[in-house]
Amino acid sequence: MAYDEELASKIQDRTKGWNSLESKKMFGGIGLLINGNMCVGTWKEFLILRVGETEATKLLQEKETKVFDITGKVMKGWVMVSPEGWRNDQNLKRYLVAAKKFVDCMPAK
């Protein structure tokens, strides 16, 4: 499986109107960048979020989340969300907003 098309479609729909948003192929899926900084993406059936270490620690308490580790090296400040988490529209919105909030504070690349 390359990446979940349903997830990619949901992300695209819910991020319409975000300023300075760019979509790129990454990790065998898609990645959405704000001002050149990776924000959210897909990997297989997982939603990938860049939320910073503080928010990641909170989110990792949820059963639908796990650390972002697709290479054997954990990416600090990132979280992966299983379909059980992102298929719920309220959860998906909450996850996307958390990532946008973090990345919006980063300097543009």
C-alpha cells in the first residue's frame, strides 16, 4: 500500500484555504507544508502530524497514536495516527489544527 487515498482526500478537503500550503510526495505518501515546513502527511494508512514535543507527549497518551518511526529512528515532536483516530471527523480536525498551530509558529523556509 502506497498510502490511504481516503485519508489523503480528507486532508486535502480540510486544509483548503490554509495559507502558504504546498503538497509534495513524501515518505511514499503526501506531505503538506506550510511556508516550506512539513505540517501533516500520510504514510500507508497513518496520518502524520508535526506538533512539537509538548503536544506530541499529550497526543501519545491516546490509543490511536504512536511515535513517528518509519526508519528505526523516532522523530521527536511528530505523531502517527491510526485510521481509528483520523476517521472520526472531530478527531481529524483536532489533529490537523494542532499541527497547523505548531507549524504556523515556525519561520518560513
